[in-house]
Amino acid sequence: MNSTLVEVRNLKKHFPSPAGPVKAVDGVNLKIEKGTSFGLVGESGCGKSTLIRVMLKLLEPTDGKVFFRGKDITGYGFRQMRPLRKEMAMVFQDPHLALNPRMTVFDIISRPLKIHGLARGKGELMVQVVETLKAMGLQTEHMIRFPHELSGGQKQRIGVARALVVEPEIIFLDEPTSALDVSVQTKILKLLDKARRERDLTFFFISHDINLIRVVADTMGVMYLGKIVETGPKEILLEDPHHPYTRGLFAAVPEPDPDKIITEIKLTGEVPSPVNPPDGCNFNPRCPYVQSRCREIEPELKELADGRSVACHLY
Amino acid sequence: MEELLKIEQLQVAFSTEEGPVEALDGVELTILQGTFHGLIGETGCGKSVTGQAILGLLDNNALIKGGRILYRDQDLLRLSPRKIERTIRGKEIAMIFQDPGSSLNPLFTIKNQIEEAIRLHRKAPAEKREEMVLQALKQVKLPDAENLMYRYPHQLSGGMKQRVMIAMMLACNPKLLIADEPTTALDVSIQAQFIKVLKELKEKLSLTVLYITHDLAVISELCDYVSVMYAGRIAENLSMRDLFKDPRHPYTIKLVNSVLGATTTLDQLEEIPGSVPRLINPPGGCRFHPRCEEAIPVCSQEAPPLREIKANHSVACHRR
């Protein structure tokens, strides 16, 4: 099949706090295959944003390993990471905060090219910036604008352009449309999809919006309280979610259709604190199928015959 | 059904350094007793301003230029701020906001705060108030209400705080609740619990709610009628069923088709070209015309009035 581009093994990130370590990411295993789009869903506070930052080495992991193209990059320092930054780009959640307000669009997009020495002279720089702007549905005249002169949707397209311009292998996208209105969300999603097809890119999306992940991803992962509880091909997960949390989460999403009303609340209670997660399976206090072993033994992420992996004693 | 609140030709402008912003320009909608009425639109369309105008909560730089807000045949815009505060706000019409964290006072217990609301708006002897607090907390399905009421806001999660806000509102027994994006700050699983509580209250207490949101999926769970706003005007007033089955305004159609559902594919999703206009200098005529594929010359010259096309369905479009 495909080759693995990024792999994460037993990755942990604990933050110190007066009450004890906050286990934001607590033993995550996942593989991102080259040329695919991996979408990770989870509710706020589940650790998905921290995970992305550790994978990109913007935060140092507490434990575990990160591999890029089969190479262990966990111990890489700032200098060693630098050439890899060209291969692993990122698009941030809030486009209003992600762009420097004092730089023009041209400066913003050309900066990564300069840093990585990817363009010879101003002419070449200009050509690449214009091409990328066009790919994002923007015009040449936008180059001289400042971020405050652009709408939210345009700003996020600049954010994507900045990631695309260095021709990375993989782009990490942290809730790229959650700050945008629905009418402009579609445009970004279509442009991203087109760019991925044309440039044979790999995407790693994180979002709290299951319907968004469903549209953009081929492989899906579900995260709960610092751990991946279920992952696999999107169709399989959506068709028949196995983990009780995945089932509850999918059922809680309201549908924009008056004939489909949420009839049953499968997820009761609240997410426990990541400072002091429950013993055994950390979903056990909210799980309707809880058994005694769930309170004692932590289930491992096991691969099933249909290609998915699930961390639950029921399977 | 009886009309509980009727907004007629409401015009509100804000004075800013750059000039006047025409935030609302002729908003018209009617809320029927016992129904959930959704007010939807994108950022900056004026939906929150509409809610604030009803309760006299507009910022100091707002100017009400015209129109009426009729609540049981009295025009709320003609009441003094003091009169609104004493006789309407909290007592007849209550409001809950997007961020439950900043709506509660961090220095007082839940019981304290709900009791204060009861004291202000209802004639109830002091010894009965605690019972009323408990009853309200139980109505919104908060677990362990007896102990929970002695807690402070920071000890509760966002979903619980939002339910405390509803309980506070219920304790005062208002006729109309304005909910401004109450679930936007909540996770889907908590949102689902919150929606369920609201649905039960709707059945039991025949509550009337103006539900302000940008989320069409939530509207489809809760509302009976919907007003679609665009750039300070009502594009379409219609039933929730018509919103999904028979939308007429080009903006409504595009909006419905840009929402992600469980079966939509990327190809099916529609995009609306351009972006929402700034209201400091809105387009002339129909404010949607620069983004509208069906625009004809008249659209840029005259603002289309809201016309009824069938019962409970009116649309503001020259092409319909």
C-alpha cells in the first residue's frame, strides 16, 4: 500500500500544574500514510491541538517518539528541524491571529521561501507567490494588502498559501475553518482538496466537527482524554463505529435536516479532568457498557480484521 | 396562535469613528406564543443586535432610527430604560448569552445568584426562595442540585453553567427567552444534552424562545419558525420545514447548501462567492445582490420588501 510518512509511537505530553501533571497527550499511536488525508476528531480539551504541536516539535514530548519518513526526529533540535519545517507546514485555527498585521501579503507568503532559500532573486520570489495566490483563488493585487484589509476567508486562504508555497510533503491543519462562516468555509475546503490532488499532498486535519472531518479525510481518528480510542478508514468508522465514545459522539451531532432529530443521548456526564484521569479505560465512568475490567485494565489499541483499530475491551 | 412579540421595520445604527454603521435596516419578524423561533445568519448580520434591541441592551453608541417592537401590544422602544428594567427584563423577557462563564458572577454561589433574580422579579417570601432555586435547578436536569447550589461558577463546567443560566431564567418565569448562541461554546455531546433539556422545557412549560444562532443543524433540532438575516435585513421568514425543503431566497438556498451534514460530499457543497459586506458602506438595493447569481438590474437599485408568498412564509427578493 502506501508508505508511512509520519508515525507517532506512544507519544506523551504532560504539562506541570499545581494539582499534578496535566496529561494532555497520554500515549498516542498513529500512522499517516503518504498521499492520504488523516482527520482527527475530538472534543475541546482532548489534547488534539497539543498532539499536533508535539508532532511538529513545537513542543517537546514528555515521552514517546515521532518519526518522519521513517527517521526518528524526537531528539532533533532547532537546527536539525529547520530543513524539515519545509516539509511539514501548518495552518492555524484563527486566521486573524496567525498573520503578522504589520506584514503585507507578499511578505507573509514570501517569508518561508526566503528562510528556506527556495527562490533566487526577487523575480523568482514574485512568480512563486503569485502562483500560490492564484491557486488559492486570490489575485495579484492582494499582494500589497495588509491582513486587516482582508476578510476572514481571505486571511485563511493566505494562511494556506503560506503553507503551500514551500511545497511541503504534509500540511497540518488545526481547525482551519472553525473561525469562518459557513458560506466561506466551502471555498477553503474545495481549494484545499484541489491543492492536495494536484500536488499529491498529505493532510493531517484536526477538528471538533465530525461532519467536516467526514468531508475532508480518508482516514479518521477519534481522540478522547489524551488517547486515540478508534482509528481507521473513514467509511468503516462512519458506517459502524465500535468504541462506545465514538458511537456517542457521532450520535450527538445535530443534522441539518428536520426529519433527523437526535432521539437518544448516548453520552452523559462530562469529560473527566486530564490531571487525574480514571483508572483502566479512561472512558469507563461515562460508558454504558462498562465492565469490572474496564476500571482496572487499560485497553490497548487493537487492529481488527476490517482495518480499523479500537481501544476497547468489548473488541 | 397568539403573537407574543412582533418587530416592525426596526432600524438601528451605530455611530463609529469611520461613520454610521447601519446594523439593522428594517427588520421584521413575529414570534408566536409557545414556539421556538430561530434567528440565523452569519457573523455581523445583526442577529445579536436584534436580540439586544428587544431588551434595551444596545451599546451606548447605538441609535434606534425607527420601527417598533411590540410585546403584547406595548412598544418596548417607547418604554424608559428604568421601566424596561423593572417590568420587562428578566420578568417578562429573559436572555442567555453565548459565554456562560462571563454571565455569572464569580464571587457568589449559584443559589445566591438565582435567589437574587427571584427577589427582583417575583413576590416570594424569603423562606420559599430556596425551594424555588432547587426546583429550577432540577428542571434543567442538573444532578445533585442540593449541593450544587452552594457551589461557585468556577466549580462548574461550561455546560452546567449554561444550564444554571436557564434555571435562573426559569425561576423568574418569563414569557419569552432570548438565547444568543447558547451552545456555541459547548462541545457536541454537551450541546446534545442542553438541546434535550430545552426540548423538554418546551413541552412541559410551553416556553417561547427566540434562538439566535449561525448553526442550521441546531435550528433543525429545536425550532418551529426561522428568520434568515443577511447584512442587517431579513431575507426570509419561514417555517423550519420550509427552510430545508422549500427555501426561496437565493441566500437562504446557498446557506442551506453550504452546511455540512452526515451525507454531503464536497462536490455537493455550494459556495457563496465574495464575502459578507461591511455595513459601514453596504451595497445599494438588495444587500445580497453583489453575491447573487440571479441578480437583475433592479436588484442593485431597489431594496426588495418582504412579501408573503404563502402562509408563514415571506421572502425579500425581486426574483420571487
